[in-house]
Amino acid sequence: MSIRGRQLSIANVGSASAVAATILVAAACAKLPVAGSAPKPTRAVAAAAAIRGVESTIRGALARSDTAALVAVLDSGVIFAYRQGASRGRPSVAAAMIGGRLGQGDYRTLVTFDEPERCERGATLGGMYGVTRRQADGDVGVENGAFAIRLVVADTVSRVAEVVFDRSVNAARHRLTRSCRELRTVRLESSRLRVALLPLSASRWNANQTLESELAQRGWTRGAADGPTNDQFGRPHTRSDGAPSMLSTLSVSLVRSLSLELTTQLQPNTGTLTTYNPAAASLLTEHYRARPVSMTLSAGWRFLRVGAGPVLVSSQWTEQYEHLLLDSTTDPPSYRNDFAGRVDSAWSRRSIGATINATTVLPIAGRVFATTMAAARLGTRAALPGVPTHERWLANLDGSYMAAGFGYAW
């Protein structure tokens, strides 16, 4: 056997054995990138060491013609797929790949590899092979094609989990039952704890809209948003909502497909509403700050998680009521916008409702993942006492939001 760069040549073996053994040898010789260079024995370093161990085993077994050692590097559930069919399980795959013979003759096999892709728990490798067979009567036959193999690491042991033969590398990789990205997903799905920060968000709160509708029934109106001010205070009647807030999530896995997720809003959402009551010659300014915290039970499948649970919204409300006073020193008496009575009130409320959400979790590299979330709140109401001119009104704190960010898994 000779090795030059990443090409290998094997003679005097059966065609099926030549291809299979050569691919295993080439996999052993391919240099897999190791995540990180820290000397401490991290899991990534341990996984790389396990892969190097199986490489050494394959090389030694081929040098000694030790088929038992070659079989030993196959995973118990190994899959071997080729153009004419497929085999599953170590005994069947060993017979098809290593024990098979297609007749007597001299064989020469050449294998070249693409760049391997290192995964969280193994690697995927792809490349091309060619087999030239010279029989005793001088006839020469040529077979060529592509392949892809998948190595997996469990604890500190590496195994060949899958080998696929096809006409092109892309086709062979496509036929692998689990791709390299999905191997990262397996690591992510098996994590017990995930923390994420979602700085990109867009939210919708119903508080100002429902509050405006509630006050309008009692004579307090804002008028056209772009209309001129037409009250004696000389101030605009406005409705504004604060900027979207950053979210954070903490997810604890209960079992593989179920988890508890705590979602908090790091900054409170704010809103302001100013309305005018012409009959009472009064101006009313409402301001609120609200922050939701939810706990959901989520079920997941691959990249998607869907959950539901209770949500607690803590809110603080301030109300400024201003009433114009009649200036009797003028003739005739008149209202002046700098001559008014004012009442300030403040309340804090906690409202409990329900929330539903949908989350995507996409592995990026190592333990880092990208995540998006969409959620809605229902049934969150805050009963406020108001002031004598508009007593006992109900604030609606329902709403929805979308957010995106990154996280880390343990």
C-alpha cells in the first residue's frame, strides 16, 4: 500500500474489499480540523482524540490483514448504502464491505478526498474512488464513483456509522441519513440548559389603543393624530409607544422533547396617551411601564419548539389630570392655560394571563446557536381606580412580539 498526499493505492484485494478498505484507510489519513487548541482535555479535544484512535486502528488492521479489527470499528447500527441496495447492522455490513469478493484477479484502487467536515460528535467525509481490475486472462475492468462516510463519537470511542456509494459526492452526502449540521443539532437537542439573548425585537402592545377607546366613551378624545391642537391648553394630543425591548430566555430540558422556558423582558415597555375633555375643560395624560415574565412548557421537534404557559405582567401607571380654572379677574371671566388645577396619581399592578410561543433554534458552531421567537399574550388585564371624573377603568396589557438573537447551550 502506498500513500501520496491524499491518494491511496491498494493491490491484490477483492473489488468490494478494496473500495471499502481504501475508504476506511483514507478516512483515517484525512486530517480533521480540531475545534480549539487549548491543552486542557475538553470534549472537543477528547472527540478528536477518539477519531485519531480509530484511524490508527484501521491503519494497523489493514497492515496486518486483520478483518476482525476492521469490523470492530463499525458501529453496531452501521449503514452501508450502494447502488444495488443497502445493508444495516455490523454483521451484514461487514459481509458486504469487507468480506465480499468478486472473483480472482489483481485490483488497484485510487481514492481522493474532499475536505472533511468536523462535527460536534464526529465527521463527514466525501470523495471519489476508482478500481481497476486485471484478471488472469488479461481482461481489465474499471469501476469508479463517489462516496461519503460518517464517523460518530460516543464518549471517547469513535465508530464508522455510515458509508454511502453513489455517482457523485453530493449525491452520496445527500443520502447520508444524518448530515453534519444535524449532528450539531443532536448535540443541541441533548443539552440540558440553554440561555439566549434576543436584542432584535418588534412588539405590539394593546394598552394605549384599548385605553384610548375606553376614555373616548367617557368624553376624552385625542382627535386626528396630525390635526392642530384645538384645546385651551395649547398642547398636542398624542399617543406614543416606547422602543422595542431586549429579551432573554432560560430553557431547562426535562426530557429530550420537553423543556421549561423562562422568558423575561430586560427593559420595560412604555407608552403615553394624552387626551382632552372639552366639556370639562380638562387634559388627561396617562403613562405606563410594563414588563412581562412568562414560564412555558415547550415541546420540540428538530429546530422548532412550541410552548404555552402563564405570563405575569408587572405594570406601573401614572396619571396626570389637569383642569382649567376660570380666571375671575378678567372681564369677562375666562379660562387661561397657565391657570389650572392638577392632580397626579400613581398605581402598580400585577396581571396574570396566558402566553403561547413558537421558537426556532439553529446550531451555528460549537455550543452557540441562533434563535428566533414569536409570542402572544392573552387575558392580561389591570383594573385601575382612576380619578373622580373617570373612575374604575380597565387596562388591556395583551400583545405580541417577534425577536431574534443568539444563545449558548450546556
